[in-house]
Amino acid sequence: MAYIKFDKNQLINLEYSLRRELLRSNRAGAFASTTIINCNTRKYHGLLIVPQPQFGNDPHVLLSTIDETVIQHDADFNLGIHKYQNGVYAPKGHKYIRDFELDPIPKITYRVGGVVLEKELYFSSHENQILFKYTLVDAHSETKLRFRPFLAFRNIHQLSKANIDANKRYENAKNGIKIVMYEGYSPLYIQFSKKPEYTHVPDWYYNIEYTHESLRGYEAVEDLYVPGFFELPIAKGESIILAAGTEEINPAGMKKRFDNEGKKRLPRNSFQNCLINAAQQFIVHSKTKTEIIAGYPWYGSIGRDTFMSLPGLLLTQNDFKTFREVVDSMIANMKGPFFHNAVLNQHTEYNSADTQLWFFWALQKLAEKTKEPSKIWRDYGKVMKLILNSYREGTSYNIKMQENGLLFAGESGNAVTWMNAYVAGKPVTPRIGLPVEINAMWYNAIKFSLDLAKAAKDSTFTGQWKELPELIRQSFITEFWDENKGYLADFTNGNFKDWSVRPNQLLAISMPYSPLTNIQQKRIIDIIERELLTPKGLRSLTPKSLKYKGVYRGNASERDEAYHQGSVVAWLSGHYSEAYLKVYKKGGLQIVKNLFNELEAEMQTYGITTISEIFDGDPPHNPSGAISMATSVAELLRINEMINEFK
């Protein structure tokens, strides 16, 4: 029996099946995403979503979906499903689905009378192409299949509307057609492994509605273009391959191509294998760089998330080569001491104080694995010194070391830590001053750099920095620790100290170098366990706070207000586990195992075989945000590695 499997009763229940989404991607930045019954519920859903270099390299939906129809005795049975306005679903092809299983690829089984049809799909590993395999398992009379493609040709953040500018012409391709709806786009080739009959009847399908967009407070209705339909006979036991991609291929090699893709796949037959598969989907290679996509379906490359997820995604698999390729690509895109934080609409932002410190942590994890400190200093010491010196002397966003060795960061109107949600242009949690995790990571970065410099015999650097760690350690305790409360302030600014119980203080324990005593670490862990820990991870704020928001729902402003005010942020589980094991050693192993095992249920809950961005702070802790998040997957892989190391 497949590890991931859904039965008929679950699949025909739209409340159940429409909440479960699939993601498939390649190493070139293209992907496919939809629900397990192939009914799109987001504008970010589509079967072929491809970066378009001529439009800022943003992902664009070329092929939204395909409606398949089984034809027997002149009767049509449409297997597709779309939601239209006023709650209308048409057609209702989900009622023919009997099974869905995933090992290693999605396979849907349809039953229409005496017809049993299986549909499997692969997303090509390197080409911008999706492959479908249709197998007629059983039929008692002549059977035909009809395929009707729904096209969008638009940015994933926008919606398509019927218009007179769309190019309704097509060109013949081998066993298919070629279409370019608008000038500048990559062409879309739709081809079959055997010759179909194509009928060109261009038409628009109006007012298709995306439920998730409505719930998120966005425009949710679009029109999709259908150029025509393909028909071809299929015999019992026969398989037909459909390929949709940006380049024409030879139909004679389609079946071999499909089979070859299967040989590359790791079985999704366990929690760990699902995580490894999910991790691979974030890595994107191009001619000039290798980068990590922060999350699907709407995130691009984010510097902070890149360094946070590198150890889990790559070092747990001992992929040092790709790790270094990503780091080198990030360095090539630096602006002064800053790594890019985000790329938005062709505009690159360099506005994060902690991204640079996560860079040190990622290299620290590399050093733990490779045991080559001198080499790391030789390769990356120049960049490390640039960042440290800039922070020490002062740089953008008011980032500067104070006389007591601690790091000040932030300015009015900007959020420079990972808690960077905005509402009406203003940060929800500005945290201007001395953020606790920034200073914990600052201490750790200096200590780590001194280790590397000593190994490389860089006496100049060690002479300049060796006195600072002890100053920072003492100042850190004075500034953030309260003996009566038993935990750290979240941030301070002058005489003001924010005593909100948040998980940021956790990094003062989980970092390899901590300025805290063992007793202080244990007291903090106990507070976090009592007030922040849930079965799905750590809340971003204690429920005791008046600012706490336990449910992540509503429009963009309402969601942003809740993001860092109570939502469970999945990546924090890794640092909690690391800190817990540091404090309780083997005695804490069962708690960490329980947390890891609890999240296995998420393999079948939201983003199938992957982990979401966040969960509600309130029970039952429903998943939300991006369906697949690099930091979430990475930290679970790190937890698994921690457990295995203790074993």
C-alpha cells in the first residue's frame, strides 16, 4: 500500500480534497501545483508555471489545467472540475475518481461505468515540461479520450481576463500544436505520443473562481482561453503520453522519457523520503547561479531563508557542492556587506540585519561537517570580515555595534529582523534597538570567525576581535536577562525593554556559541515549553499577550497582523530541538522525537508530502501560508539528523 493514499470517499468530499494540494517542480525554476483532484483553488495553481526571462524572470502560468473526457457509445464523461461563481462546480469530474496514491508520483484512478483509466504525471527534472501518462486499465467497448487545455499566459500574481489581444492562431507541431498567446512569451507545445485529431475552436471560459484567493481577500475570478480540443482512440491496456512544455520534443521518445524520469525519483514511501524529495524541489540551477526558492507557490529567492535552510536542505544529504554553489551565488549578488533579502517585481531589497548573521551560521554548519576551518576562512573569510567590520563601524538601517559590544539595528518605518510583516506600510513588530536574536547571532558569528582565523593563523583578525566576545557576553546578560522572570527580553532600546515571551530568545541557546549559562538556558527552555510549544512547533508570541492572534485568516492586513503575533512558525522547531537537546542531552530525546513524529501527519494534510510555512497558534493548529516552505522542510531534516546522531 502506498504511503500517501486517498480513497473515493475522501476525494469526492470537496471540503476535504480541495484543502490538499500538490506541488511538483524542476531544477530550472518551473513548477506545477494544484489540488489532489485537479481543481485549481488559487491563482498560483497551474500545470505548467515557468519563469519568463523577458518579464523579469517571474513565474508565469502558461497551462492552467487540462480537462479530460472519456467517450464511449457517443456519450461524454468529462473528468475535469472547475469552480465558477456562486458556488457552481462544472463539470464534476471528481465524482469519477476512485483512488489517489503517490509513490513515487501522483496517480489518479477514474472509473466511468466499465472504463477504468489511470492518470500519472511527472514534472521533468530539467526541462520546462510536464508529462502525463494515461493508461486504459479496463474497457468493454471502443473508447476515445478528449483533451481540452485551459491556457492563462499570465504572471502568477495576476489573473487572466478575456481580451481581443490574445493570439488565437496556432502552429502544427509533431503530434500536437504550438501556441504563443502573447508576444514575448515562451511557446507552449502540447504533444502526444500518438497522433491525435485536433479541432481548433478558440473560446474563453469565463468567471472561473479561486476559493483561496477569495478567503485571502484578493480578486479571485479569471477567464481562461481554450484553443480547441484533441481526440484520439485508446485501447484496453494501452498507455498514451501527453507532454506540455516550452520546447518541441520527438513523440517517438515520449514513453522512454516518461520512464527515465521515473528512474530518477526517490520513493515517497516514508516521512524521511518525503522530506528529502521536498528539499530537492527548492534547489534551482541556471547558467549563472544556483539558488533556493524560499517557498511555493508564491515566494522567490529570499536571502535570509536561503542561509537558514542551507544546512537542512543540503548538508543533511552531504551535498557540499550545491551548498557552495548557492553560497557563491549569494555572494556574487551582494551589495556592500548585505546579501539580498528579497527580489520583488525586478527590484532587489537589501534591508535585513540578520541575513548576514545567518550566513555565518550556515558556514558554521558546513565547518562541523567538513572539518576544514582553514579552507572555509580562505574561501569566505574576506566576506565574513566585510560584514563584521561593517556592523562594527556602522552601516545602513542604523546597524552598528554599541560601546558595550552589542548590536543596534533598525530605524523608523523598517523591520530589519525576520519578524518583518507590514500593515498599511508600517511594521507590525518593528523591534528597533537591540533585538535579542540579532545579538545572540552576533556573538556566535564573532566566536566562529575567531575559530576559523585561529585555524588559518590569521593573527591580524584575531588580534582585532579576540577581546570582544567576553565584552558581548557580559553585556548580553546585563541587557537582556531578568533573574526574577527567568527569560530574556525580546528587544531593548535605551531604558525600554520588551518582555513579550517570544521564541527569538531561543537562538541564544541553539546557536553553537551561547552567551548564557547552563542554568539560564534551562530556565528559558522551560518558559518556552510552557507558553510557546504546541504539537506543531513554537508560537511566535505567548497566548498570554494582549497582542496574541491565534488564527491566521482574513485579508492581507489581518494575516500580516497575525503572522508574528501567535502563529506557529514551522522552522523554529529545529532550533527548539537543538536547544532542548543541548540543555537536556539524551534525556530530551523523546520530547524531540514526539515533535518530529507529530509533524508526520502533515504529509497528507495541506501541501502533500511537504511542510507548510506556518500553523495557527490555536488548536487544532491548522496549516497555512505557503504550502511548501524551504525553512520548514530543512529544519525537519535537521531534527531527523539530530535524532539519528543521538541514537
